[in-house]
Amino acid sequence: MMDSLNTQQPTRSSSSTPQTHLNGRQCYSSAGKALGGSSATNYGAWTRGNAADYDLWAKLVGDPGRSHAGLLPYFRKTETHFDPTADPFL
């Protein structure tokens, strides 16, 4: 069984086409080659959920801070973070 796991092949990666709303930048995307598939590649990529879901959750827990409007400033802060000293290849 272990012979069928070729550990010499690297993780696959690619970049998106240039994105208009990102000033032409490309987004890095990797695909893990590990037991569990790409879920083993946990590099923090995320997308924002549906606003109605956040609003429902806020209503269920009785906390307007958990609504879409309440979380929006934090989404924006996270989505615009840029570290000029970061290694672009990590």
C-alpha cells in the first residue's frame, strides 16, 4: 500500500486569472496531495458567507453583533490586510 503513495510528487498549485476587482492580481491556489485530500492544505483561504445566514445566526443567539452588518467591518479589515514584509512564496 505504501508503494502506491508517491511521496516524491509535490503539492499542485496554480494561480487564477488576473482579477479585475483585485487590481489585476492573481490568487494563489494549492491542491494538497495527502491523506484527506486538499483539506490537508490548510492555508487560510476563505470566502464570506451569505448575509442572510449571519443575520439568522444573530437572531438565534440574540446578538446583533453577529449579524452581517455587525461583522462586515471585520470582514473588510481581514480582506484588506496586507503585509509588505511577508514572503510571497509561503
